[in-house]
Amino acid sequence: MKLSWIRDRSTVWPLARLGLAGLLGLSGLLAGCGSGVKAFPLQEKFGSTATYSRLFDATPAQTCEAARRALLSQGYIINTARADLVEGQKSFQPEAESHLQMVIRVVCAPENASGSISLGFVTALQDSYALKKSNNSASLGVGAIGSVSLPFTSGNDSMVKVSSETIASDAFYDSFFDLVKRYLVGDEPTDQAP
């Protein structure tokens, strides 16, 4: 009886070793697949810089109205215009096969209890598109011969989004805020001399 147990054990061990080797090989394969994922460094660093915001000596509604006028003066199409939010977009085509779309969003919030000072938060998002060309060739099926490809080709071109990024340029936002201030100054009542 003991001898038969040893005999059964001798046939089970090679199968167990084969199963263990298979599991180790599978885990190595899965680990190899996971290493192909590219790791990016942390993109966000919170700080007290004023790149995306400015204080204005105006109510939030006045600040957003000045931002709306600033965007309109530069050819932006206004998607949303409220007392606390303005969003506009504009398209650019720097090259024949490239297309850019800029979306600027302005949020206006009160900074003090009376609401006479507001804080304007601005974010600009730029999407880049590229022309993707795909050629299609026609094929004709003939019963006795088989299928024959003909040289008739048709192009199917489409724009494909290739990137999207938030603009982080201080100079870009400085120029926008300067334009908003210009429209705020234009809204203020002027004292007329008698």
C-alpha cells in the first residue's frame, strides 16, 4: 500500500511541476505586458502663482461682460455668456493639413462681501487636429477568374485629434487680462467737466 502511494506520488509531482512552471511563465508574460505602459511624471504643481487669475475692481457680472467683449474683439464665437461664466472658441489653420481649436473659459467670482471686487479665472485649452488620408481601391469579382483589383481609388480624408493641452504661458494670459481691463475701463462712467 505504501509503495503504491509512492508510485502515485511520483506521477503527480511531474504534473505539479509542469503546472507550476506554466504559472510562472504566465506571470512572467503578464509582467512583461505591464512594463509596456509608459509612466508620465506628475503634471500638476499647485502654487500661488497668478497665471490663471486676476483681481478686478468690478463686479463679477462686469468682469464677465468685459471678458465676453475681449473674446468677441479677437474673433471668438461665444458658446456661453452668463454673469459668472463666459466661454468662447476660435479655429486656426496654420498649415494646409493642420487645424487648431482654442477654447477659452472665464469664471468670475466675487472676492469681497460687497461684490465690488471680483476674481477672474481663465483657462485656455488648445486642441490640435491633423488630416488623416486613407485610400480605398475597388475590387471586382469575376466567377471564372476570381477577384481583380482595379486601379480606381477614392480618398477618404478626415481630421483626427492628435493633441489637447491647457495653455500655460504667462504672456498669453497677461495679454488677455490686459484686454479685459481695457474693456472694464470703457464701462466706467467718466466725470464730465462743466
